[in-house]
Amino acid sequence: MGYALKETEYRYRAYTKNGKWEKGSLTTDKYISIHEGSNVFHYGQALFEGLKAYRTKTGEIQLFRPDLNFIRINEGLRRLVAPELPEDLFFDGILEVVKANIDDIPEYGKGQSLYIRPFVIGQGMNLGVKPSDEYLFSVFCAPVGTYFAGGLEALSFVTTDYDRASANGTGQVKVAGNYAASLYPRSLAKKAGYAGVIYLDPLTHSKIDEVGAANFFGITHDNILVTPVSSSILPSITKRSILYIAEHMLGMEVEERDCFIDNVDEFKEAGACGTAAIITPLKSITHKGKVTQFGDGKVGPTIKKLYDILVGIYYGDIEAPEGWIQKI
Ligand SMILES: Cc1ncc(COP(=O)(O)O)c(C=O)c1O
């Protein structure tokens, strides 16, 4: 079952009719029966999102910035020439699923949460390479712990010659094909004993793009938080939040700019960030056989501070900037 701690009972399904989304409903059926000619099986018209529900100390349930997942899923749907989701349908799916599976939301204090997976697929008989006529929007969820084993333990990563997405391709949206393309380089890195891969920019292979399914950030020796810009990076909601926390809550300078792999020792700390990865400190990056270790190879003080604030906000222990938390 991988990252999931268990399966939950209820999921949400909604369908299009004549190209328009109709209201969905809950079901306990975890299997989807669709036509063998469905676009999702052949041409990869599939897109997903990932967000979490957290249980606070007082037992309340809250979502972290779900409005940004809503915006991002529609950016992806536009890229896939699939019908955009109305806001009320997206939130109906999420809220129905969280409420129906509320007993499976892990208790406060264990570092666990309920991972919510909305997705859209193109379905129906379609042998030509063109957008589907019919679509499914579904949401399911599962309680989860940490994505990279070890919590705040720093992990070693290695660069890869493979790309997860091309320079003007689909890297900026969460389409399924990006993840299919990532499985082989990931497996090579795992076999070689690394926690995962560092993707470089696909055009020049000289700049850091991403850390597996997470964004990269580094802290320079003069304490500036830097995160890369590129046309093939998924714009991470966690990264956006970390930039804000660094600038407005820790008073740090922040920069979004190129991070050259040959200059990676400009960072005294480095991290991977994402809904699943939360903040995972990088112990080292190996590039063409050269190992660059960050600091003493353990979680550094700035990353620890960022982590404590971010996780404090997730679980309601620290007051969130306005609009970040949606209570259920
Ligand atoms: C490729 C990729 N990069 C980055 C992220 C992190 O994004 P977010 O912080 O919005 O979860 C994810 C996970 O969603 C991802 O799949």
C-alpha cells in the first residue's frame, strides 16, 4: 500500500454529461469500470492533486490551502484540454470524502494526517489521439505518516540524466505522465542506495529543477532562502508557503532564481518540500560522482525552524497567515 497506512471506506465520483460536470456522490466501490478504449489508458489524459486534512490538538479538522489545489487542478485540466472543474464541485468532493472518512483522520501528535487525492481521467471509447468526450472526477483518501522514512533525518540524493518532463512540456502541471517518466530514474537511484533523484533543467542539465516529487530549496551561506525557477517545475504549494514563512515570519531574504548544480556548495542547508515530503532535509547531492554535503549532514537550524512553523500551522499550534486554513 506504500505511503498509505490503510484504505478508507468512502470515495467521491462525478462525471461529465455533454461536456459539463454534474454533481457527484459518495460510493464505497473502490474499483472503476471504464471502457478499454478510454484515453486515460492510451494517451494519458489523467491529472491529480494532493492535499491533507489535519487533526488539531482540540480535535478540529482542517485543510491547508485547498484553494491553491483547486487553482492548480484547473491549470492542469486546461493543459490536457479537459473541462475545468467548478469550485463547488471540487470542494464538494473533498469535503464529502473527509467528512465521510472522519474517523480515519489520525489523532493529533503522531505526525500523521489524512492524504486526499482528487483526480480526473478522460474515459469512453476513443481510439484517435484527441481529447475525451467524457470525464470522471474522483476523490479518495488515506491516512498517512511521513513520505520519506525518517522524518527530519537528512537524506542523500543523486542527480539523473533523465528528465521527468520537457522544457515546454507538462512539468508545471500534475499530469500522470510526468510520474510514469519518473519511475525509472527513481528506481536507478534507489538501487544505488539514494533516497531519490534530483532532476536538472531539461534544456541544459546545469540547474536544479526538483527533488523527486518535491521542490528544492537551499539556504545560502549568507542566509538567503533560494528556490529555483524553471518551466518544468511543478509550482509547489508548500514551497510557496515556505517562501512566505521565511520572508514574513523569520525575516529572511528570499530569492527565486537559477540554482546551478556546479555551484550547489553555495548552500549550507538544502531541503525538499511538498505536501507529502513536508520538509525533508538533504544530507548530500551526488552529481557525476562528486558528493556535496550540506553542513554537518544533519538537519540545519533554518530548515528546522521552517519545519516547526510549517508543521505548527498544519496542526493548528501556530496561527496561520490569513486564508491558509480551511476548517471542516
Ligand atoms: C513533481 C512535484 N513537485 C513538487 C510537489 C510539491 O507540491 P505541493 O507542495 O503543492 O504538494 C509535488 C507534490 O505535489 C510534485 O508531485
